[in-house]
Amino acid sequence: QVQLVESGGGLVHAGGSLRLVCAASGITVSSNAMYWYHQAPGKQREFVAIISRGGSTDYRDSVKGRFTISRDNAKNTVYLEMNSLKPEDTARYYCHTEPCWGQGTQVTVSS
């Protein structure tokens, strides 16, 4: 059974940083493309970042240069380092690998 458990969200001021953590079980993160998505109230869930099986990464334009996705194969964990946070980054952030989703972790950025 695949399980993705996110943590690390919270309330920060604009310009602050957070590191989100996705602990995986039932899969090997290095053998799967792993994603972060976010969803703001009243909006659709949107792609944020991907780390491929080979380790290449990609991001939505609005977070490029501020967010970094990475993984720790030994811990079977995926991270999203979020810097220079903006109020528009406020959303619930979800870890994803087909076909599974975590429960999400809330990120709130105050102005």
C-alpha cells in the first residue's frame, strides 16, 4: 500500500522560508517521478514541481528560482525547499506519485 505523508507547512511572513517533507512508504521515491502540487481555496490543484526518476527537476514558472525539489533516497523522502515566500504561495501543498496523493500540508504566507 502506497502512502505519502506531508509535513512542514505553517504560517510565515512574506520573504520567509519553509521546507516541506513527503515521507513515502510502499514505493521507492528514486524509482518514481515525484511531484508537488498546490491548491488554494476555490482554485484547481496546480503543478508546482517534479523530480524525475533520473533526478531531473522542473517547476511552474511562478516558483522558479525560489523553490527547490529534492529527494533523499536513503530516507525515501522528497522535499520542497521554499524560499522568498509570497502571499500568493498560500495553499495546501500535496505530494503525488501516480496514482497516489498525500493528505497535504497547509502553507500560509502573510503579507
